[in-house]
Amino acid sequence: PQSFTKDYAIIKLDKGKLKDAFMGNILDLGPEIDPTKFSEKMTRKPNSRFRYPPMRLLPLGEIIPEDFMHDVDQVDVEGEPCLYVIKRGHTTLTTIGRANGICSYTREYFPNQTHQDSMQWAILPYDDSGPFAKQGDSGAIIVDGLGRFGGLLTGASGPAESPSPSITYATPFWWLWPLIKERFPGATLCPAAS
């Protein structure tokens, strides 16, 4: 069976305290990347449907389907298949990365001769200008340019001598959401108001 990292928190919103200010699930793309440059990075494919959102607030709603994660329809600057993804974390703020559709597998062996396998969705930096994530970004949501939930950031790795990780790992949302719904049947993704 598939075994991804189960590390998440559920937040119940008090609608009475939010009144009319709650806009639903949105991702603030932040001021770190100029909107024109952001759009150029996200639209390397001519028929890309990404549009930089008004007031830099990307509406979130659906979940990236599992089959799409494994059969991506974009290519990176080197011509390799990828899905451009976005996250806004506590440490690195807004970054764009490349998910290549491949999961990383690890196997941990225990003294009692048993082992535990786990998988993670792997995300690479957009280019060599910096990491997709660093320590302190864990828990950030990762989305595609259409505002579809891709995964929950769980960790990163890279060479010990490197000042920043070269691979970021996430638990795919297509796997995590059914677990959340099973435990919290009334949970919703609170789509952004139109």
C-alpha cells in the first residue's frame, strides 16, 4: 500500500468572527517576484492557462489529480517534463518549483529486522537561483498555477555542503484529502468566493 507522510493540522474557522472578510482559500503570491517575471516563469508552455491574479491573490479550490501528477504536460528550461508549482512558506516566502511526476521512496530499517517504506512527491527548484524551500517552510501548501492543491510540504534534502536543499518533499493532496475527510467528514477546502 502507498505510504506517504501523515503530518497535517485541521483548522476550524469561526465564520462569525470573519464576517464578510473571508475570501475563501487563496494564496497570496507576495511581492517577492515581479508579476511579469512570475507570469513568464509559469507560462513557458504557449497554451498555459496561468494568469497572474488581481491583487496577487490566487484562488484555490480543486486538487491536482494523481494521474496528472505522474503525466505532466509542461517542460522546464531544459526540455524535461515538469509541472510548475508555487508555495508561500515562512522562510523562503513565495517560490516557484518544478515537480517532475516522480515520487521519492525511502526505506528505514529498524533493529528488530523490520522496515518502513515511505514515499514523497519530489519538487526541484525552478532553476539555480535558489531553493524551492528551506527549514521553516514545512506545512506550506503547494499548488499549481490553476490554484489546485498539490501537496503539503514535509521536508527537503540535499548535499551536506550545500547551503540550501536541492529537493523538496511533499505529501500529495490527492492522497491526504481522503484521510482528512474520513476523520473530519464536514471538512471543505473553502473555495475562494467568486
